[in-house]
Amino acid sequence: MKWGCLLIHGFGGASFEMQPLAEAVKRAGGTAKCITLPGHDSSVTRFRETFFNDWASYAEEQFVTFSRDVDHAAVAGLSMGGTLSLYIAARHSPAAVVSIAAPIHVYRIIPWEMKDWRLPLVRFLRFVRPVWPSAPRSSASQEIAPWRGYDGVNLLPQLWSLIEGCRSVGRMLGNVTCPAMVLHAPTDRTSPPSNAWRIITSISSAVRQMHLLPVTEKITAHHLLTTHRETSGKIGQLVTGFIKDNITKL
């Protein structure tokens, strides 16, 4: 029996952030495929040409192709990659789906949950100042939770596309019926932790698990769980164990 997992990175990132999980899948006897979403790991110019529908369509196409190469295909993703994994699970029948720090809402006003108070204004600011500079990640943050991607800049049209795309996936959660695992840090400052509760209570899966992974350091946003030195190993164990447990029941 050949099984595998399609692995999807997050917004503005690269497949680099999924490599530790890919290695865990391989050690567990599975096939891992890390994809690079359109416009990512390329140039800011190319990134500005793509939007959520492009990322979702590509991820779905990759899953369909990947599922032909294995007997049982699962899908897992970090951050927006987790949102896209849920999108795929709502439209197909993967062996399992795993969302890691996935947003269904990037922010909420009531109750107040947002990384930056300007997030609700992105709807309008994207027309005024589409490229917004931001502080790059510190070397200390990179040491704790390595990441590669578009650092030091926010592309507001793409960010608004993400916000709207996450909302649309939220409306599809009831269509998710495959075994599902939700992983989140309760102190995540990028994707509000309430996302985990919303996902786990909205899906229709008979088999579902949620794990809140504590992070103690006080430097990073506690979001990059797949590469974070406190959570990366645990993520690998949980994801591979969950997938293998459920494919044996198929």
C-alpha cells in the first residue's frame, strides 16, 4: 500500500517551510510532495500577478495529480497552506487533511482578534498603496523558526485576496468529511487561535482531532510551527501518526 501527503506552504512563503514535515513523512514510509504556489519563491513582481484563486486552483490540480500516484493521498499545509488543504478536502476525498496554524479568518473585530489594527483597512488601502513596507524578521526569529519568502514588504491586493479567500473556505468547512487534524499554537499572533476551534467545530468529519501546541519563547509570532525548534518534531509525529492510523482503516 503506497500512501503519501501533499504539503502546501503559506502566504508569501516557500516549500522550505514544509521540508521538516516532508522528511517526517518519508521516515514514516510515505511519499511527500512539497509544492510551490504560483508567484511564490520567485519575485515580488511575479507575486503581484497572482491571487487566492490562482493558489487554490494550482493546489487542487497538484492534489489531483498526486492522488493518481499513490493509493491513499493526504493533504497538509501550514498557515494559508492549511486553508488550501481544507479547500481541497471540501472538494475531494483525501485520505486525511491536516491544517497547521490555518486561518479561516485573518482578523475579527468582535471579538477583537487581529495582528495589526490596519487589517480591516486593507480593503481600501490596497488601491492607495498596494505595496506596503514592513520590518524584516530578526536574525533571532529566523534562528528559532526559519522561514524563506517575501520579507520586508506587504502586498495589500494579495493580502486582501487572502482575507477574502479564507472567508470563502470557511463557508465550505461543512463539506469536509475525511479524517481531519487541526494543529495550532494557543499563542499564535498571526492566525488567531480561535481559528482552530472554528475549524474543528465546523467540519463534518467523523474522525477529528485538535492539538494546541504550546510555545514558550517570546521572540517569534508562534506561527511557523513546521520549522519552529519547539514544535517541528512534534508536528511530524502527530501528522504522520494521524495519517497512518486512518489509512489502515480504509
